[in-house]
Amino acid sequence: MIRRLLKHPGLKRALARLLGLYLSLTYRTIRWQVDGVEHIQPLLRTATPFIVGVWHERLALTPRLWGKIRHHVPAELVDGYRPCALASRNHDGEVARLGYERFGFISVRGSSSKGGAAGLRALVDAMKDGHITIITPDGPRGPRRQAAPGIIKVAELTGAPIFASAGSVSHAVVLKSWDRMMFPLPFCRGALVVLPVTDHSIPTINATLTEVCDRADRMVGRVPG
């Protein structure tokens, strides 16, 4: 019965609206620090496409990164220069898609397991149109913190650089899911970290994405991991 209800389009839209409203309001109560924006400032100022890798567990904090960095983009370029994110084809992906769009993201459907080729093509097309691409290399089902090669394929096809990003907060609800998804609680400290991925290989991507998570955690007083 519950599974049938969760498949209902109206309920999915309501869940996405509630989640988006919660995150939007919560973001505003958090005292944020941003570390590493200088790595992407030159690209933002010229509205140059690039790839942002984020571990799936920090996805609920990712929209705030765009909110914090978009003021580095010239006003006349903002509307045509937005993040594009891949939403899986399952029911959770539909909620994610609706949530992305609330924060001004462009969403495309696909994943590493279902519709992967079509999803990658859509991301490449979005980058050719001049948009940033956000990819969760270990999504949608894991294993946790183990990147699939899709992010490298997009970089090879577009020639775009890859950056690793992560957010963390001092107070959060951490789900008992495969990825340990983190949802922020209001009125706490938050951190957003960006680092360039110097080598487009799976070991380097894994290491850099974990490094930004650990750095963001330490900035807000959380134990990394």
C-alpha cells in the first residue's frame, strides 16, 4: 500500500515541494563557510562549463553551493548558465528531479545502472549548451564513495575540468541508508569545499571527493567518515 502511494505523481510532487521548502528555509539559518571558490572563479566569470563531482551522501547540501557561488557570475550570464544534474529513473530520482528544479537546476533522467548512456549524452549536451554539470559518481545505489567511470566519460567528451565538492553541517540527520545521506538541521554551522581533481582517474576522483568531505566535516567540528 505504501509503495503504491509513493508511486503516485501527486505525492511525489508534494514530497519534493516539502523537501525543497525545508532545505530552502534551513539553508538560510546556517552560518556558512566556503573554502576553495577561488579554484572555480575564473570559470564562473566567463560562464565556462565544468564538472562538479559530489558523493551521493552530500547531495542534500549541494544546492547551497550554487546559491553561494552564483554571485561570482556576471548578472547578464546567470540565466543561461545553470547547474545540470542527473536524476535516476527510480521513484527517489523523480523526487530529486523536482527538488533540483526548485533550486534552479536543470535535471536530466538516467543513472549508472538504468538509462546511463542516455543520461550521459544529456549531460554532454547540456555542457555543450554552456551549463555546469553536477554528477554523483557513486549514485544512485553505490557502493558508497566508489566512483563509476561516467564522470570521466563526460570529461573526455567535453574537455571540461572536474572539481570535487562537499558540504557538511555541525548538526544533521544522517540516514541509515547505503550512502548515509546527510540532511542539515537549522541554526548550525555549515561548510562548502571545492577542490580541483588533478588527474581524471578513478583513484584520484575517489581520493579528492573523500578529501573535500573530510575537510568540510573538520570545518564544522564533525568527525570525518
